[in-house]
Amino acid sequence: MISRYSIALLLSIISLAAPAWADYQAGLDANTRGDYATALREWRPLAEQGDARAQFSIGLLHENGDDVPRDYTKARQWYEKAAAQKENRAQFYLGMQYAFGQGTPVDLVQAHMWYNLAAGNGHVGAAVYRDDLAKQMTPAQIAEAHKRAREWKLKNP
């Protein structure tokens, strides 16, 4: 038998989550139309409240220069917030930033670490990028990347 408390709790959770999904979707729809200002307006409050999808999406706006000045550093800051919540696309994009030196010096060890974390969190292409990157690295660098990934997981359970 389900108690009234359980039903009330479930309904309150659903009612709190629905507006966030609607706002994120409104931003996604605007982004698809090329209305980046509206997308940013929809996503910013969600991102500031910790929504990893919105944080990642704002990072993309900054990386691409969509209605905001292109700024790889700001993109990385948003990606890092989303990545801390295991948003695998953000982890993958951090890997790319370190691999290609976008807003940061090239750091193959750090790139490998992020690709490895993204792959472990289900990003389909991350393992391919990680394995391709490993061909340019020494065994010591790869070992260091694995060590950093393990340490990152311990700090971000």
C-alpha cells in the first residue's frame, strides 16, 4: 500500500523536474533554430543551478562563438562544471580542448584522461579518440593519464 506521503513526494519531484526539462528543451529548440540568444537565456538559470546539460550547452555556445564571443576558456569552465557531474559530452570536449590546445596548452596526458573518463561514462566516440591519441604518447604518459583518471574518479564519486 502506497502512503499519501509517498504519492505527495513523487508528485512534488515530478512537478519540480518538469519545468527544468521544459526550459532546457526550449533552449534546445531555440538553439536548433539558430536563436542562440534565446537558448542562452533559457539555459543560463539552469546551468547556474547545476544542470549539467545546460552547463555543457553553454560551453558549446562559447566554444563556437554562437551569439557570444568565442571564448575557449569560458567554454572550458562550463565543461568542467558539467564534467564534474559525469556529463560525458563535456568530458569528451575537455579532452578535445587539451588535445588541440583550445584555450589551454596542449596536454596529451590531460586529454587522454578526459577521453578515458568520457568513454567510461558511455560516450561512444571517446574511446576511439583516446586510443588514437595514445599512439602519440609514451607508456609513461599513458600510465599517468590512467592515474589521473583514477584520482579524478575518487574526488568525483
